Amino acid sequence: MGKKRENVWLAVAGLVVSEDGEWLVVKKKYGGLKGKWSFPAGFVEGNETIDEAVIREVKEETGIDCVVQGIVGVRSGVLHEKISDNMIIFLLKPLNAKIIIQEEELMDVKYVHPNLLKNDETVSVIIKQIIDKGYSTVQQLQDGLNPGKQFGYTSYKLFL
């Protein structure tokens, strides 16, 4: 995995909140979050923006189509003193309710109220921190911008 992404990784995660305030959580079958509840997440591909990546990842893992509401946070760390591991956490609104679990990667997917997740020992640090700190400040998508043809962007977005 390190060679494919070199030494800088960019990932996205989706905090999908239902109309009744429940959060969409997944339980992974592999990696550091194996057996823990976390948000649907994955790596950004070379042909997509971060908002496109989070919509794709949530759909692939859970079958839920979403609309981006904004960015609630950023996680950044260094693995083994050589890999910059970064994740942008989005607030998303679901467009459908039927969950379709990606069985290759996930043990379970469900909507859970954050109060029930708060004291669960199998919940990721990111979820616990968002429950404790909240997400009152959301950086919203500014689309349709063009910084100039000289850059060659085929897509350009800001979150402010």
C-alpha cells in the first residue's frame, strides 16, 4: 500500500447523519480499525476531488447516496516516521435509507444514535472526539470557481 500512495496519503471519511440524528457507522474486517465502529472511509483516487471521493466511498461501503454538507475536521498523522497519513472528515446528508453492506471489507453497517456510541469501547477515536467536541463549525463547499486556465484544473473547489 505504501508504494502505491508513496509517502503522503489522503483519505476521506463521512459522518452521515440521518433525519432523526443517527450516525452511519461501519465495522471493518481489517486494519487498525478491525472490529471497531468507524465512519465509512477510504482513499482519494487521482481522478477525483475530496468531496467526490467521500461520496464514492460511502456509496461503495454502505449503498447510501449522499450530499456533502461540508467539512467537520481533519486528521493528520505520521506512520512509522515516514508516511504522512491525512484524512478529511465530511458531514453528509443521506439521500436514501437502504443499507447495502460491502461484505468484502465490512462486518456490519448501521445507523446508531451518538449517545449509544459514546461509551462503546469498540468506537474509533475520531467518532468519540466528534461526539465530545461536536461539529458546530462546518466548512462549506464553494464550487464553480476557476483560478485561471494557466493551472490546467479540470475541477477546482474550496471549502470555507
